[in-house]
Amino acid sequence: MKLGLFVSLLLAATSTGALAQAGYGFDTALVLTTADVDCLMDQQLDVAIFRAYHSYGAPDTNAPTNLATAYAAGIKQADVYLYPCVIQCPSGPSASEQFNDMISMLTTAGATWSNIWFDIEDTLPDGGVYWSNTNVTANQVFYQELVSTCAASGYKCGVYSNSNFWTLIFGSISYNTPDGVGASNPLWYVGYTGNEASYLSYIQFGQWITPSMKQFNGTAYICGFEIDLDW
């Protein structure tokens, strides 16, 4: 795949409330310089997603810098993602506290972003690293609180996951929040199939009939560092 030959492709809005954006993008937990972002944009990567909350239970204070750098370089869209701390934070903070702590960090720093993504994943095949692999009910309660907090906040949130992660964490491929909160949130799914510009590999789960975007490469080496690629 030659990234320099990327062209803009529609990331179409779907029945799940998907984003109406176009093109290829990247996501990362690294701290990027203006030169880094310029290099990535030269490869037709015009959407950026930065980590804003650590899986060990604290905001990622590098997120405001990354967001400012990306927008200053002329990026088309910049989002953030929250990597929840569930079993590694048995005494808190709670799901709502994690969300609010992230928002407080971002707004205090004067950051600007478009969307928030909840990173719902664990190690396959057994899990138990980030989410409980013995108590799916506790996982469901945590997720319900997370999406409910977002819905009440007025911010735009979505989910990063796939059918394997979802089934492992919530006990069912068709699980959805009982009250339907978050049902309109878009899906960013994980699909490493070698065919980046396609949703042909998508396996339906949760409430999502069609994804909004896809992470198709989690180990791309571009511009001198490793980064994730999205369509």
C-alpha cells in the first residue's frame, strides 16, 4: 500500500449517527510535533485521534498539546479517545469521574476537539487485563455509566471496538445498554484485513448495522514512527 497515493474516500453518515467526514486518518498515543503532523498530512492523512485518558485511570495531559499542534498544522479534524480504567481501578475513579476528569483536563487547557471515542477492548482471547473476564454484568454497568455520562454532557461520543472485544467484555455480541442510551453513537471498528477502503470485513455487533470508520492497520511505520491508520 502506497500511502502517498491515498485519495479522499467518503466516510459516509450512517443510520447509527455516523460522522460525515472523508478520507484517511491516524490515531496515536504519541506526542507529535508540527513536523510530524505535516509529514502525516503529506501522506493524505487528514483526520487525527489522540489519547486523552490512560487505561491506568488518569487524563493524558499530552492531549491538549497534540490537538493544538494538529490544528495549527491544518489538520481537517481532530478527535480524542478515552481508554477506560475498569478492573485496574477497583477503588475508582468511576466511569463518570473518568469522563469528567478528561473533559476538565481538556477544557482547562483550552483544547478544541470534534468527537470523543470510548476504547472498548481487551487482550484476546481471554481478556481480564482491562475489563473483568469473570463479571460481564460489572462491565455492562461501567459502560452504561460511561455512555450515560456522555449523553448528559452534550458532547459527541462514539465507540472503538469490534465483535470479538464486544462479546468478550459484555458477554454477548448483541449486547446494548438496556435504556438505549448511546444507541445513536457512531462506531469506529477494528478490522485488520489488508483491504483498508472497505467495510466488507465488518461483523455486526451491539446496535451498529454499519460502522462510521475503521482502524485497518495498528502497526504502520510512517514518518519515522509507528502509528495506527484509519479509513
